[in-house]
Amino acid sequence: MIVLDTHIWIWYIDSPEILSPNALQAIEKAKQNDSVYISSISSWEIYMLEKKGRLIFKIPASLWIKKCERQSFFRFVPVDNDIARLAVDLNELLHSDPADRIIIATAKSLGVPLVTKDEKILSYYDLETIR
């Protein structure tokens, strides 16, 4: 089981060659058990980036996400009350981005590693990560 940061999810689908061998191996292993988790906040981030023109897919983001939802190995995790509480309890000096805090809290809530290249997240002392 792993959680993917938003950029890792995008790269895995559209540009897997960008991923490190460790990240790719972790994803492929988790796929075997249908246990690649993605916070629903990542979908929100994608929609926001598309709306701002900072992310352009070959198809609309809504269709891109729908295609991902049909993959059996992806498990989308809604933001529940426990994740919300964990996100608030994180050290704000380390990471102030609300979406990233929710993604971190999702991984912590599930007790699984987070696959990311975000240096702020990688430096978080109380989170298992895969680069």
C-alpha cells in the first residue's frame, strides 16, 4: 500500500519515465494488490491547475480522472474527519499548503508510505516516504 502525491500520479499516467526507479517499483508492487491510494484532494488540485492553465492534458481533466477511476488498482480516499484533524495537527512551519497537508495526513491515516518528490514533504520527520 502506498499513497501517491499529485505530481507522482500525473507522471505515472502521462510520463512514467520521469519517475525514479524506487517510485516506479513501489507503484508496480502496490498495483499487484490494487492498493495505490490517491487522496481526493489530488483531483481537486488537478482541476484547479487545469482551470489556471498550469496543467494541460490532451483530454479534459475530468475525463483524465474518470479514466484513472476505472483502473482497479487506484483507490481514491475521501477527506474524512480523521484526515482533516491530522492535517491540522501537522507542523505548519514545515508545510503550509493545505492540499499537501491533506495528502500527508492521508498517508499517515492509512499508515503507508507517500510517494513524492516534494522536498518539503520528504523532509517531514514523521512520515515514511518513497522518492
